[in-house]
Amino acid sequence: MDLAVSLKQNLDALLAAHADRTVAVAFHDLPTGAEYFARADESLHPASTFKVAVMMEIFHQARAGLLSLDDEIPVINSFRSIADGSPFATIAEDDADTALYEQIGGTRSLRELVRLMIVRSSNLATNLVIQIAGAGRVTDYLQALGIQGVEILRGPEDNKAFALGKNNSASARGLMQMMKSIAGGRAVSPSASEQMLQILLQQQFNEGIPARLPPDTRVAHKTGWNADHYHDFGIIYPVSRQPYILAVMTSGFEHEQEAHTCVADISASLYKSLTRPSG
């Protein structure tokens, strides 16, 4: 059976099993250009996946000489809501990373804050970084790269903005395009893309795309989750072939573990289709 046909049949069957949930998939094979899309242009709350876009804009501004990744940034926990300018703070108990809260009153390098934003999904680090990058400039840079369906309005835990519907949004296709730009060395520059790739390879939340892959498979990725969503997107590096890109966005799973399993199953099925010996 033709690989593309087999791949589509396997993924279609997996998605059919979750027809009562939202599962959006975007796949791009870097060596062949083969693609698969399912609900890939639906706009969803991106949760923490948007943090990759913020990282891209920070490297963009560093390349332009507007800042240095070695700049020391004061660690504070007071930010302005985009709803009305009122102050808000991130809550350590609701943050995937709590260690940075111990540094409040001190400084950390911008480079380290970007790393924590990605590998530990630190909301505090993200708000510190996005107030430097500027949410509008993040979106503008994505559009300049031709990335579709991703809009960044604010950092995390701006609850007044959330209540007014002022939220970030993304599609699986847009997330896939972001990783494609990094994989291809087009995100800012080949050097900057490589540095971002190395950060993504340090990801510490691995219950989605990497979970059922062989342990020697490198995955440069970013997860995102909240009460109703779980997403994962990244670049997968099998030992036996050239890399590919997968983005999966989910919503509507009653239990978080079910969403993890869904993403891991899609990832494993795709991996097996792409690495199965021919003939």
C-alpha cells in the first residue's frame, strides 16, 4: 500500500475514534513534502503553545540589535491587563514552574527566561518576556513569515482579558508552520533557528508526542494545556530517516490523561507509518 494512503487511513481511523472531541492535526514531512491535515484550520485556544511564537520574536529582536539575550531582566510579578490596564500577578500554584518565584526581586538573563518559558512552560517567565517582545510584534513577525492562523494578544493569567474574550488563538496548521520555519532555518536566521531548536529539545513535559516513540527519538516540541485543552507540536527526529513535523490540538476530553493518550497514539501511528521498512 502507498505510504501516503496508509498514513491517511491510520490517522483517519484514530480521529474517527474521537469524533465527539475536537482533535486537529497538521503533519508535514520535511524530506518528501507529504502532508496530512484534519481540522487544521480551526481556531483554538493555544494554551502555552503560543510561547514558541514569543521566543521567535525575542530572537528576531536580538538579531535586529534591539536587545541582547544576555540582558539581565528584573524578576517581578506585576503585569498590566490588556483589558483595562489594571495590575495582575501570576499564581505560583497555577504555574508549571514555581522555582522562578523564588527569584522575585532579583534578575535573570533574558536567555534563561526564554528557556524557562519553553522547557518548563513558566507563566511568570512568559509574562516577563512578552512585555519585552510586545504581543503585537509577535503576531506581526509570524505574519511576515507567512504563518497563518496564529494571533498573540497577551501573556498568561490575564483573567480580566480572558473574561472579555481577549485571548490568543492558533490553528494546528499555524503551529506546524511555526515549527517548519525553525526546522528550515528560516525563523530569524539559521543560527537563531538552531538555538531555538536546542531549547525545544530540552522540553520537560513529554506525555504527548514523545510518549510512545522509541527512546532514542529526539523531539523538539512544546506542549500547552488548560482545563479544556491539551496540545503538542514539534519536530520529530527518527534515527532511521529525516525529520518530520506534527502538530496536534485537542479539546473536550473529560480527563487530561485521555488527551495525552490521544496525542501519543497519533504520534506513534505516524512514526510507525513513516519508519516502516518498504518492500
